[in-house]
Amino acid sequence: MAFTANIFIFLFSIFTFITHTTTTNPLFPSLSPSSSSPPLSIVLSNLGFNDLANASRHSIVSSVNFPLTIFAPTDSSLLTCPSCSLPLLLQEHSVLGLYSFHFLRTLAFGTKIETLAPTRCLTVTPSRYRNSSRAVFVNGVEITKQDVYNNGFLIVHGIQGYVSHLSVLSCRIESMTTLSFPFLPPPTAAFDASRLMLRDIVGRLRTGGYSIVALAMRVRYSELADLKSMTIFAVDDLSIFGIGIGHEYVANLGLHIVPNRLLMASDLVDLAPNSELLTMDKEGKLIVTTAGGNGPLVPMRINYVKIRNLDLVYNRRIVVHGLSTPFPRVRLHDQVAKPWVAPTTEVDPPSAVEDDEPPTAEKPTTASPPKPSLLRKTLQNRNTNTSTSSYTSFSSLLY
């Protein structure tokens, strides 16, 4: 009996440990910190990063209300750079999004991730050994303490080694695995918040199977950064590559973005049929062809395309909904405003002569063929006229 009880306690402890250490998917992290979450300075201090804890009180990192990952150098590592600014160093080692150690090991060798410091990127280089214990290096410094803190909104990794400020050229090496963005000097705090939210969405789309959409948003970054809010309809990479319209989707990205409107799932469902949504494409609009709220058998459709995933990724100013195919261009007056009616055969009204005749079941719209008797009379008259004209011509020749 005691042996059975010990086994039960052992299994329960394993289940509790697994549940506690389960990390959050980087694509769908929690979007707001818990009300009971301690300040960043207290978190870093409790983990033993005392110098960074003091620096966080004077850094913008503590005021960021987005999912965040910090690669925290130990106090002994900070001694290798006595001239470094600790608040700036904390910015250079903080990235938007949740990057667990397991997820970092899946990144390609040399992946670059832009930090909270503008135009500064960290380079992630997992070791090439294909085993579960392989190391991960961030700018050449090894992650020695993995996932020391993870509350679903903040992840902290401990790094040990030589640290220094990042170079202005740290984001210059362009590749498919580079997460960098053009830098625009923020004139206001609101602009800076919008830029951070945009980078947050782009990063999560990039790591969640929507890299084409993330690339297209990066191309139009300067335009999107000026918007107060936006609603984006995205197509995943598998669908784009399967259809083979990657270049076309990037060119028509404006048709898939509703500017300055944050339309969450509840807002989309409340839209009436034939509602128009203005997009960043001046020549294109989105039309609600099938309203939502009718259950899974009658899904919501915009421009006749099914909305597959509502609220795929979102924060306070940006929301992304998933599609299976890109939106086609729809003309409101021809396709939506007028209900579809099956074509019918036009029937001419009966004439006054045919009033006494019984109506027929169907009356063709084309002209009926001539009757045989009428056809024979016509041919006879034509032959008679031909013979007469020929006789007249022959008589004129004789006389």
C-alpha cells in the first residue's frame, strides 16, 4: 500500500513539473501581463541579475507591455565592459516575442533578431550537434541558464561571457532569417508604441508560418508605421506556395489591410452583409458577402473568401485574421449590391391575332422556320422572275 502511494506521489510531482515548465507558443503568447506579475526590476533581482535590475529602473524595457525575451548577462559578465551603459545594454539584449530555449534551438544558424535598441540585432547561433542538449549562443555568448523565468509574458535567459554594445552594422547582413526593420526616428511616444507593436506582430508572424506576410509588411514598413491601428488579413506560407502567387500577394498587400480600424472577431461578426471596408488599396474595397454569426456551416466570407482563423495574432493596435486564399477584387454594384437571380427565357407577349389561340407551353425567342408551302411559293416566284428577265434580255438581243 505504501509503495502504491509513493508511485502516485511520484507521478503527480512529474505532472506538476511538466505543467509548470511548459512554454508558450511564440506565435500566440499571452497579450497582457497578469495583474499579479512583479515589476521587471524585482524579477531580475530575484534571479540574481542585480546590476540589470538597477538598470531596468532607468530603461524603457520596464515600460514595454508586450511579450518580451531578455538575454540577461550575469553581474560578472558585465564587469568585462566597464564603459558600457547598462540601460542601453539591457535594451540591446531584449527582443519582442517569446523565445524559449527549445524554440531558439530550432532557428537557423545565424538568425538575426532586432532588439529594442533601434538598428541593433542579436545573432543567434545554435550549435550544430543534433541532440537535445546542444548549446545556443547569442552574439557569441552562451546561454548558460535556460528559461530561468517564464510567466507566459516574459522569458529570461542567463548568458555568461564577454559582453559589449552592439555594432551599428549588426543588422546589415540580409538573409531570409534576418528579422530587421528600417529605423524611423519616433517623434512622439505614441509613434514609438505603434512601431513596437508593429515589430511585435511582424516577428510573431515570421515565426508562426506567415513569413511571406511578414516580408510584405516589412517592405511597406514606413507606411504601416504611420497608422494608428490596422486590421490585416493574412495567408499562410503553405497556401501561398501551393497556389504560387507569392509575388502577387505582396503586390496586393494593400487590399488585405484595413487602415486605422481595429476589427476584432466580435467586430467582424457584427458587420452586416454588403458592408464595405476601405483598404490601403485605393482601387479596391472589401465587401462582407456572408455575415458572421451563423455557425460553422455558414462561415463568414469577405469578397467570397472564407475567414479561416479569427484573431490569429493581435495586440492593442493590430489584429491579424487568417485566410486560405487571397482576396479577389469585387465590384460592389455588379457582384454584391444586386442579389443574384437565375437567368430566365424572355417570352414575347401574344399578338392580337393570336388572342383566340390557346397558349402554348413554351414559345421560343428565335424566329420560327418558314412553312414548307410558303417556301415553295417563294422559290416559284423567284424562278418565274428569273425566267422572265432572261427572256427579256434574249429578246433585246434579237431585235
